[in-house]
Amino acid sequence: MKALLICALLVNFAKLCNCTSTHDQVLSIPVTTKEQAAIARNISSQNETVLWSPAAPEHIRAGTEVHLFVPANNLRNVMDNLQRHNLKYTVLLDNTEELIEMQTRNDSSDPRSSASYYERYHSLEEIYFWINEMAQDHPDMVKVLLIGSSFEKNPLYVLKLSGRQERAEKRAMWIDCGIHAREWISPAFCLWFVQYSLNFYNQNSDITEMLDSMDIYVLPVMNPDGYQYTWTTNRMWRKNRSVSQDINCIGTDLNRNFDANWCTVGASPRPCDEIYCGLFPESEPEAAAVANFLRSHKDVVKLYFSIHSYGQMLLFPYACSNEQVPNHAELVELVQEAAMKIKRHYKNNYKYGASAETIYLAPGGSDDWAYNLGILYSFTFELEDRGRYGFLLPPSLISKACNEALLAVKSVAISVIQKT
Ligand code: ARG
Ligand code: ZN
């Protein structure tokens, strides 16, 4: 009886006291004034926290909704700091450990041919096994190409998908996934896309038309070292894992390392920053491998897609300047149609437009570089969601996110095939 009473007292005390959670959390902080923006920039630059959105503190302005990951041991501190400056916040995720556990469960428990395999996230090692199996099981449609290797010498494999029709003048399309390590839905999409292509060739008219008129190159994990690191060590990692000037700060942002207004406003020359541009354009082996491949295939590649998360956006160049590209209106039309189809089929809203005006200036991006190379249909898609789960999108939501993106890719590709 006595023990029960003490227990009840303790439980109530825990509710009353100002105790903070023992879990790592993600906070959402609506920033309304310039002063608040300065404070939010300051708090999100503290090294224990990880900024989820926007990509870097310098993008925080009046009107930005900031999403900030805060480890348990820092929560009290950060919350006090926010309150002291009259910044309101809500808890977006109050137990990220549990979500991470859900995302890594049963990574290789079911066969690679089963539908449920594609509704899970998979480790780098498992994805390599999967690549092998796809090539073995579909020798008539899949070829595996090695286009280079990462800083840590992980291979960069591209799947070349082709239909069975021989056409004289075959064009090509490129999709890369996993430039940013923590955006797990992105590699999941590349797997989804390949599986769909192989299963629905000669069944779905769009994918059949795509595979008969183009070779489709798919790079499932452009940043294998970073991806592996998010599985083993730090789920919130964004950059690659290269070591250069500053041995204390590892990694370059691969989507700032391409030769498109490289390292100007919107990228950082400081190795410790999340949007570090690297030592020089294509200094990173992962970016160089992609750039070399596209340069040597630039006469055939007509479409470029880079898959990211999160935010639900269909973007096109430029991200590296506020200038409009010559075929701006045509690109608007393509993504607007795709967004409308997503809305109609999945009741979900996607923003669309040129990157610089839709999100922020981000020089050195792969899509801008590909565009300047002459690939005039170049896109970056930000998949689900808008921040409810952010980078920790539960496995049960993979299929919807991938189907939306698939619909958008097909819509854009079919329109381009028909007009060119
Ligand atoms: N969120 C992504 C990033 O920070 C994409 C931003 C737009 N940049 C681009 N090159 N499309 O890298
Ligand atoms: Zn990204």
C-alpha cells in the first residue's frame, strides 16, 4: 500500500515538474520576425542540434518554419533558450529513437522479389545484393555499370534499363537517388522505380513507351559512404564522408559540389557546414563520377532527375541563380501537370517551380550543372512529406511517397518523349 502511494506520488510529480523528455526530439519553430530569425539561426548553429529544414542556418528568415533535431541531453537547454527569447515551438516528433528503430527493422527478412521488400528501407550492403539480383534475374533488360567509387571506395553502380525493342536512335534518361545520406525515401524510390519498370514493362503503356524509346540509367545510392553512416552511426548525416582540409569536420555536400556558380551565395566554403561546397567543383569522387558519366553520354541523355526529400516539391533550374532558364515556361508546364496528377490521384499537394524562387539559392547542384551541359529537361524532386515525419518517414508511408514520385517521373518523361 505504502509502495503504491509513493509510486502514485512519483508519477504525479513527474507530470508536474518541468522534466524534459528523455528522447531525442524534433521541434518545429515558426519564425516571424527578423530578430527571431537571428536567434533561431544561432540556436540551430549549436553543434549538438541538427537542422532538418531549411538545409542551413543562413536560409532562416522571417516567415521560415524551422525544423530542428535536438538530442535529449540538449533539450532543456534549447527549450529554455527558445522560451527566453519568446520563440514558440511545438514538438514535431517526441521519440525519434522509436521511429529510427522502426525504419531499420527486418532489413533483409523477406525475398527481394516480394512486394513488401519495397516497403522497407534497406542497408547499403543489402542494396548491393539487390542490384546483383536484378541483373541476374532480368539479363535481357538490366545491365550493371560501374561508374566510379566513393571516397571510402564503395562502388557506384548504375542500372541501365532497356526495353526489348531495338530502335535506331535511342535516347536516354538519368535518375539518381541518395545524394543526401539521411533522405532514405530517395534510395527507396530508385528501388521502387526499377522494380516497377521490370514488372510493368509491356503492361503499363507509359513505362513501356519510356523503356522502348529510352535507356534509363538509375543510380540508386549516389552517396554510399554517407548512407552507410546513417545506418551505423548518425541517422541525421547529410554530406558524404570525405576528409580534406579540416580533419575535425568531415564531409562535403555533394549537391553543392557541381560546377554551377560553384560556392557562391547558398553554399559554404567552411568544411564544418552542412552545405560545404568542397575544395573545388567535382572535388568529390561521387560528384566527379556522375559528371563524367553524363559528359560522356550528353548527346543521348535528354532527361535528368535527382531525387531528394523532404518537402513535396517538383523543382527545375536554376537553383544557382535567380535568372530564369530559356525554357522556363515549358518546364513549369511539365511539373504543373505532374503536380495536378498527384493531386488528383493521391490528394496531395506538391509545390513546383524554379528552385531558387521555390526554396532558396543553392549553387553547385547537380540539376543546374546537367542543365548547363545541355540536358534541358532537368529536375529535382523533393518527396514526402512536409515535416510530419521529415527524414524519418515510416515504412508504411513508402508506397504512397514512391507512387507519387513515379507518377511525376512518368508524366514528365512521356510529355518530353512526345514533344522531342
Ligand atoms: N534541398 C536540396 C538541397 O538543399 C535541393 C535544393 C534545390 N537545389 C537544387 N539544386 N535543385 O540541396
Ligand atoms: Zn537533399
